[in-house]
Amino acid sequence: MIHTVYSNSYEVLRAVLLHNIEALAVGPAKNPSTLFERAFERVPIITPSVGVALDVQRAVARKDAVCAGLDFMTLSTWMGFFSKEPLANVVGNEAEWMIWAILRRTGPESFREAPGHERLKNYLKGKTDRDIYALARRISGLFVSYATYRLDWIFSWLGLHAEAMKGVESDENRRREDRALEAHPDWAWQRDLWGELSKNPRWQGRRFLEAFPGTLARIENVRPDERRLTFEDGRAVAMPGALHVFVPFVVPPLMLPILKAYATSGREIWFYLLNPSSEYWFDLVPRRLFAVRGDEHREIGHPILADNGRSTRANIDRLWRFTQSDDRNAQAEDSAADEGGPDTIRAIDRTRTTYDAFMARYFRRPQDLEVETDVEMQSYYLEANDPRLLRRIQDSILLLDPTRVTHDAKTGEAFPELLAADDDSVRFAAAPTAVRELEGLAEWLQTLFESTRNDDEPLTPDDVLVVTPDISALLPLVERVFGSLPAGRRIEWRATGMRAVEADSPGETLLELGRLLTGRVRSEALLAWLSLPLVARRYGFAVEDLSILSDWLKAAGFRFGLSDEHLAAIDPATYGTVKDMTLARAVERLALGYFLPDAAKSPWGDVIPVRGSEADGWVSVVDRPELLEALARAAADLEAFRRRTEGEHEPAVWVEWMTDALTVFFPSDATGLFAPLRTAIVQLAGEMETADEVEPIRVSFELFLSALAGRVEGTASAGKPTHCVTFTSMTALRGLPYKVIALVGLNDDCAFPGTTRREEFDLMGAAPRRGDRDSRIDNRNAFLDLLLAARSRFYVSYVAGTGTAERLPSVVAEELRAWILSLEEDDERLKTLSARLTKRIPLNRYSPDAFLAPSDTRGPGWRSHDAALLAALRAADACEYRADERAFADTGLEIVGEWRREGLPSTLLKAWWAKPATTTLSLCDVRYPKLSETEPLSMFTPSDGLSKWQRKDEALGALLAGETLESIRERWALDGRFGAAGIREWSVEDELDTAESVASRWRTTVSGLEKLDDPAVSVKLASGLTIEHRQGDLYRTKEGGLKAVRRAVSEAKITSGAFFKLLIDHAICRAAGMELDTVVVCPPAAEKKPTKTTRSKPKAPPPGADGLLKMPNFTPAEAKVLLEALASPLLALERRAAQGADDAPFVFGLDAKSKRIEEVAGGAATRILWRGEDAGEAQRRRENEIDALKSLAVAGDDPAEVAARLGAFLAAMGLPLGAGADEEPESTN
């Protein structure tokens, strides 16, 4: 007998279930001998999810203090008792590999070459084994759908049960389907593929399909007093007297024959079904289909139910047809609903039957299957009759009457307001950002907890369910917001229903290892993997060690690849000659740097010593030998396991690889964490081993890893209700009632409810049937179920953005909001309703609007409970923080007084003029992070201007220190900093040539000159400030004069910062009375190409055209005037710190995105120093001053020209000509 219980209330269905479990445990009272025969019988309860099962378990435990004797399972698991495998394995997971083996074969006799398979053949052309496996997975998944919803197709294609199928195939609907299928270009190869699968004796799908009718017959013919069914293979299956199917959201057609056989055997099946409406609503049409069908005149009934309830309608319709015969109609349901109790609709004597008759009955279209046994129906519908908007919406759906939202159910009068000011049962929240969306949710929940604290039933965290379209993507933000709440405002929360790989982070660590070894192992990817907690613990890496390792590997030239053999295996053509940038070579260089003395720079064989501090690192390998040892051990382990991934092998080899990797790369006490992944590995290998009956399957490691990752990452862990605020996906806890249900992340681009997606070769699309699954329809129904499951409050939030054009929420949320607003006809009341229904979350946590009372319409409808932030906001308000921003640098620096007393170092004067804002902030101890690299290292030699300058400067220093050019070239040819071997040898020649040219001219220039010690020079200015300086590179000429021979690797242009520093050095010496000539040896300045307007005008060669740039011969008075001007902004720091701006950053060799990042970071000092003031004006003044200084630096020997350009510089500085000049210079030499 079949019983169906309908209700709009989950709690009602659960109460009926608990009552039935207890009542059915006792036999009929008229037969005392059988009174307690069911007392110890285990009761099977089929639930749609683990969450529902856990809820029922808790309900039973609350009622009886213990939950025993109940077996919770899903429909597919229950079916597996009779099929030996779960429903997902009707086709069998091994079918993926069988299909893969069939499709990958080539040649005249292969499957792809068969007639009618042309479309498949074209797709497979040029595909790799991994591509073919991806297709095989898609085909296998589609075949499961066929087995579930088109079982009759499969029987026809395989030629099974031909006699029983005759009646089906003669049906006109079936003939119409067959014509549509045969016209489809993918029909022939799919039909033939089923046949190929059936030829494999290891395919369990054929065994299931062949035995399916016999299994049904065996079930149907089990006597009512029998409690076990034994099959031919010895399997014994429990056959309890009652089966409870609790709130099934989907009952696939394949399940109906088994349920029918079970009921026909004299056992009871109870269906507990959620039905959102007590009225007849099965002919409602969604509003969006009206225009398509021409039904504009049609009565909608209830648009929210019509738009979102189609999945529930299809499920109820299928079960209704299953339990009713054709001559019955909806009056039976009305009768049961009116009487409020059971109504026996029809009774049929259970009779034994022949096998042929049995087959003829069962193999009609599964969607039209009828049970033909005793049927009883009950219905219990509950009205809320609550004035709050949420409950009125739910009642309107129940009664199919939208006026229940606008009119009082008791008086029939219209509500003065659709949403009262104190009604927060339905709320939409528009947030500026995703972070503020979650912060707003936390503040809203804190307000709810606080406001209900004194109620008879206060709201608790386990009363709250938060769902989102992608829980795995949202989880990091949830941890950031909810995990950082202080103790006084902490909300207990837990996430559930994530993808299995997020729930099993140790397993993801092993998968990442496999991905690392099957790729190029880029330096950043390696460091990211080494930083994973389990890996770092295994090798003893602390958090700060990863930064040191990064510096070491960069200095040692590691870019990608574990070894040269590794890269050659990936791309022999490229990496056969381009090499020497791998982890193995980097470790060799670091090890040699550890063993050789610090002064040793020459290569040892083909290895150059690297100590790890070359790239501005503070810690060398000599300082941390244990860290170097751990790095070398990790590199050796990775390379050893990388070698084991080569070639194609049987699955057992890869299982052994995974097992060994768990032992080598992870701590010994953590191997137990990998149990779920171990199980998946063994299952995958077992499926692969059974896939080919001819010879064992051999696959690459990459394919095995891809299949394993697809299995682990493609499944979600079971969603479970928790004892705190539960975060989960939209469907994980579908149907479960909560006082508060919040939907977050329901943005317009959140892919919910998504679009209808079918495989392009899905034949079900060409021949659709009533009740076919559709992911978009299912998701819409999940939204409706959440709306109906909320008992007190329903909250929807989305990111509306910060721009002028506000973004809308997901279509399902927007339709609900638009429908509510459409019920208000008065324009003024509509504005009020819209403002109350949708709240705007303030842009910042510290916005004053976030602390307004919930009743204040200017706020979001709740208030922040951050008392510390409120106190800070009040303090800031008392300081008038909202007034025009005050200048950051509005006071002076005390250090200027120290300079007046003890002198100003020339190094500080030069540093300030190089970067005024940066230097000023450093004097104030204001630090900000250095700019990090935005581009990963490549195999090519860095070609940006800074890198070239560094190479030229390094080579020049080595040449002047006595090293030969050949020695430098030999050393650089082995230096991984300069790119890969085969590239760096020729790419650094320009820099070496430049350094050699400068070194040669420098030697020529100092030839015959006497080198002097570096003298200390002191100059006192008219302002009283003394500049302290030490002059380097000083020589005495044969005539007894003084000459400073400086060097630079930049082209002879005064635009280089190095030349400005040399100009200041020269001015200090001239101001001190030294008859000093200063010449800068540098690369020659290139002449500008003549333009059309200048081609006829002869011009003198630019300064420094010969590679020698001569500084102007200032008089002592002019030099002191210049120094007074240069020092004046530093003295002004005593009054006010904001005195200069850094140059606008100039970036070499970066893409547009990176350039913007660099410019932001480069201008940080100026923006900080000039905050609250006009930084742009300071920047323009800086440009004028630098232009005038550039002009002065190349004034030459003409005194009049020098005087004129000095005057121009003073004018740019805002100083009078001659300010600060003394008649007699004071100096100390």
C-alpha cells in the first residue's frame, strides 16, 4: 500500500513521520501474537540529503532521548540494495574509462571510423588522451541521465527484453521520438557506444540492465511476512514492512518501478511531500512565457509560484500519476484536503502474475507508470495568519491568492501599508562591496540577537541559515569578516557543503604537488607550495624563512624547472640549449657560496658561488646553513618524484607514487588526514583496472592526476545543520526550516539561477519528456523553497557597486522584489515601501549612518555594535574630521637645529634633492613598503633600464678593481641572475662593452695624475649652516692643480640622478675655495637626430659627446649661492615639513597594468607628505627647479652663461640673485 502525505510545512511532515515510525512498530491489536513483531525491525527512511537525515535524527532523539533502529539513506543508496550498486553506478564509474579506451583507438576498424560517427571523428581529431578523457566523463554523465530518464531507449539500443518492448515501440509518442532521434547527428554513435560497452564482460551496467526486470519480479513476489530477499548470487536484502520516503525533491522515473514492485509485494510506502499550495496549481504558466504562447489574457494565479515552482510541480505530478489511475482526477485530493484525514482512493487485490505479463506492465514509459495497488492520501496545510509581510507572502502562495498580501485575512480590509515600519521580515540589502555585504550581515545578525534577547524564545545562532550561490568562493571573505569579530561581538558560525577539496585541504596539498610536478615549476609556484602548512612543517620552514628562500633563489637565478632534464622533457626544442635556470642549478650555486670564502667570486667548474644576499638580501647561506640543507632536501625530493611521473603506467604504479608522496612530503603524524583522498585513489585505480578486457590500461601521471582531481573537486561535501550560524550553498539544506534565512552574494552576475545547459550531443533535448530535469528550473525552485522555509525573516543581499549606475540582484530576487512593489498602487506609498524594502549598506564601517537607530530611515535598518569604533567616530567628530582635510606636514622638524649646530652632511643634501618627499618622511621615521616585483622572472635577461644600469655599474666596478673583461664575461655566463644559459651570453654584451669603454677612458683620464686621499671639506654658508663633505676620486695634475675624475655608467645627460650628486660635490669643493676641475667619465651622449626644422642649422655637439662631462667652473661666491639655494628647503623643514615633491616615477619595461601599480607606489611619499595640500603644485615647482638645475649643470666655462643660469635657478627657487654670498670662503681641507 502507498500512502502520500502532503503539507506546506516541513515540521508537520516531520511530526507525521515520527508518529508513523512509532505507530508502525506495533502490529494490529486484534492479533496479540504479532503485536510487537515489528518492534525490533529497522526502519528505512529515505531522505533527499544528509542535512534532512540529521534533522530527523535530532528530532527523534529529542522525542525519545535516543535515535535507534532507523536507517537513513538516499533513494539511490536504497536502490543499490537491489542493484548491487548505487543509482550513479547504473552505468558504472568504470564506464568513463571504458568509453575513453573505445574513443582513443584509431585505425580503420576503430569506433570513430564507423559509419554515422563522422561528427565524433571530427571532434576527436588531434585530441590528447586527457582531452578524450574529459569527453568520456561528459558522455558517461549523460549516459547516467539516460539510464535514469530514458531506460526504454537503452533497452531498445541494446536489444534487451524485446518482447516487453514491443508495446512500447509501437506507441505513437515513441515513434515520434525515434524519428527525432534518428535525425540527430549524434544518435548513431551514442547508440553504438552503448553496444560497445555491452560487449565488455566487466561492465556492470549490462548486468544491472539485464537483471532489472527479474529483480523487480523477485521484489514483487516476496511474501508480506518475509523480511529478507535472497538473490541468486547469495546477496540478502532486508525487506521491512514499511518504507518512508521523506520530502523527496526529485523522484527519478527509474525509481518508480522498484517502488511499485515494493508496494505490490504487500509492503507500505509512505511519501511525505512538501506542496507549497493547497490549491490546484499545476496549470500555472510563468509570466515570461505568456508572450511566447500568446497567453497574455491568462490568469496568473500566483506569479512567484508559477515562476519558481516548476520543479516541485513536476515531482508532485510524477508521483500523483504514479499513485493514481487514469480515471481519477483532482477531486480525490480535494476530498482528502477537506476531510483532513486519510482517504482510501482505490483498492486492488494483489495478485500473482506471469513473467511476460509483469514485463508488459513495467516497461511502459516510466513517467506514466501507475502503481495499481492500495493508495491512501493525507494532506495537512497550515496558514500562518500572521500580519508580517513574509508570512502573508507564504499564505498567498498556499492559497494561490496574492490579495492575502494586500488585505487582512480576518477583516478583508486592505492594509494601510504593505510593509509596516516595524516589519523587518523581508529585507533586501544593497552593498557597495562584497566585504561590506558580509559586514552588513554581521551587524544585522548582532542587531537581531540583541533585540530578541529578552523575548520568550530569543533568537540563537542555530536559528540562522546563510546560503550563497558559491560557498567555496565566499568562504575566505566569511573567515575574514566573521573570524575577525572581537570577543564581545563574536558570532559563532560554521561553513558546510563546500566542494570536497575545500573540506579536505590536506588532499588539495597532494593534488597541488602533482600539478606542480606536471608543470614547469615556476619559482612563485614552488614557494607557494612550500608555504602550505603541512609542507612547511615537514621541512621545518617558518613563515619568515619563505622570504629568505625567495631572496636566495632569485639571487641564484632560479626561474622555473626542477632540473635541465625536467625542462628538456617538456620542450626539447627550446630547453635543449636554453637552460641553467632551474632549481637544481640554483641549489648548486648556493651550496658553493656556502663552502667558498666570501671573497671568492670565480666559478668552480661551471658553477658560480652565490651566497643569497646578492639581491639585497640580509641573510646569506652562511648565516642559515640548516635552511639551505632543508631547501636542498626538498629540491632532491621533488626531482626524484618528478622523474617517477614520466611515461605511461598501469594505475597501480600511480597509486604507489601517491602513497610514497604522502610519506616523503608530509609529516608522519599527518598521514591520517589523507584518508578520504586515499579512498578516492584506490577507487579510481580499481575502476581503471576493470575498464579494458583486452589489456590493462596504461595512462600518464598527468591523466591520472586530472581524473583524481576531477573526482575530488567535482563533488561537494554533505551539507549539515550546525549548532551555530550555518553558511552553506543554496541547495545543501533545501527544505529545512529556519527562523532566519539570509541569501548573500545574490548579485546579477552570480550565475544563479544560471542558464539551461545541455551537452551539445544530449539526445534528451531533441526528444524532451514531461519531468525532465533542468538546472535553472531546479535552482529557481530552491529559491522558492528557501522563501517558504523562513519562519521569521527572509534577507537577501547583493553587491550593487559604488558607481552611479546601481546593479540589480539576481533575477529571482529582483522578480520577488518587483512583484512586492507592484502590489502597491499609490505612488507616495510606493516610495516608502521601496525605501523600507531595500536598504543600502554604508560604504564604510565607520560611516555615521552605520550607527543610526534601526528605525532611522537614513540608516540600513540596523546598527553597528562596534562600541570602540563608535567612540573613535565620536572623538573624530569632536575634532571636526569632516571639515576640509588638514595638512599632514603642518609642523617642522627638530633635526634642523641639530644640523645648524653640528653641520649638514652632504650625503643628506644630495639624498634630499634626489627624492625630497621620501627623504623627509625617512627623517620623520615614516616608512612604507617597498615596491614588490610585478612580473615573474623569465628565461630572458631583464631588459628594463634599472637592470641594465645595475649590470653596467657592477661590471665597471669589477674592471676598475682589476678584474679582466674575460673574467667577468666567464663569470656572468654562469650567473643565473642574467637569464638562461644560451641567452645571457650574448644579451649582456652591450653592458660589458659600455663598462669597458668607460673603464678605458677613465684609465686614460687619470693616467699621469697623482691619486690623493679623500679630503674632508667644510663650507659655512651665510645662513650659518655648515655643510660637511668628503671628496672622493681626487687627483693632482702635473701642474699642481686639483682634478676630480668621477665616473658614471649612465649616458652623459644631466637628467641622471648620479650627475646631480656629482654636481653638488663639485659645488661644495668650489665653495670651499678649492681650484677644482671636475670631469665625469661616462658613455658618450648620443646626438639627437635632426628634424626638418633643424636639419639646415649646424649645432655644436652636446655636452659629453666625447664621453667626458665637465662641471661648470663656479666662482666660490657662485658656488656658495648655489649651495645656499640647495640648502634653503632643508632649513625650511624647521618651520614646515612639506618642502618638496619626488620626481614623477619613470618606469622601464613594464606593461601598462604594472606601470600603473609602479606609479602609485612611486608617488606614495609625495601623496603622504602633501596630504591636505596641493601636491600637484609642489610637483610642478619641483619640475621647474630641476629644469633650471639641469640647465645650470651644462653651462660650460662661460662666466656670463654660468651667472645667467644660476640666476634662473634662483628664480625657480624663489630666491634673490646673490643671496648668501660671502666675500671670503671658509673651508677646511
